[in-house]
Amino acid sequence: MATLFVTNRNQNELARHLKHDGVRVGEIIAYRAWRVIEPGWLRSGDNRLHSVLIKDYVWHPDEPASGDVRTHGIYSCRDVIRSKEEYWYSVGWASLLFGKVKIWGEVVEHEEGYRSEFGKIVSLDYGDPELLEKFRKIYKVNQIDKLATEHPHPWTRVNARSQDCGPDKLRFCSARNRLL
């Protein structure tokens, strides 16, 4: 049997030739950074989070980000990133926010993380406090935690099987013993 060695093939080329092995999993929670385009002398801000690597790619608040995993896809990391110093890509003076992203669809796993077909911002956890507050409102994430600290009680207790026990409702789920 002959052995074939292929050299100098980039990740995108390799991904094009991957055979799908039929494994299906649910959503994966991963971590990533987003670039904030702040208004300045020669540019205007747009109140949207952008990809760090592809500056023109905008993450819209009410729709999932998407990309073809054979070319770019949605990159995310397996481990938490809390600051520019922990981030593997140099961005100079750019403002970054860090948080969790839910990824799904076709997912290619890499040594440090993932490249997925779809992604949606789950939370914004680290970065400039004013920018975090602003973009949490725009992307409607981390809002229950803020309400819980501002209004600690009384919470309505509901059964865990109830339709009212979910992340879009401000309720205390007694079966899980935590605020949802």
C-alpha cells in the first residue's frame, strides 16, 4: 500500500476534503472576542459587535452569525478568554469584549477551539464596563443577572416543568434552586 504525504495545505483546504462522519451533537458553548468599532475622527461607530479577524463581518443582535466552515466559519475557543493579553491574536488599540457564544451546525474542532457554521452570543462577560453595559442591552444578554442584583426579591416560585420557567422569564425555578 502506497503512502501519500501532502504538504503545505492550509486548514481551509483540509476542511474542504473532510468526510462527514455522521456524528451529531447539540449546541456547544464556547468563548470568543468581538471587536467594538468606536466613533473617532475618521470613522463612526455602528453599535454592533464585529469579528476580530474579519473587520467587515458584523454580528447582528437578532440573528445568528453564520459562515461556511470550509472557508472561515465562526471561530471560538474552548477556554475562557478574559483580556487582550489572553487572546492569541494581536489587535493593537482596538476595544474588545469577551464572552460566551453558542455554536451549532457543522462544527470543525481544532486544537484550541472550534470553527462552526452558526453562532449566537450568549453572554458578554469581560471588557470595558461601559461597553459591556451598552452592548449587553443591544444584544439582550446578561439582563436577568442585572435585574436580580437590582431587585433581589420577591421572586415568583414556579414548578420546573412549567412553561413560565425559562430564561426569557424573570422567575425563580425551585426545582433547580436558581434564578433563571
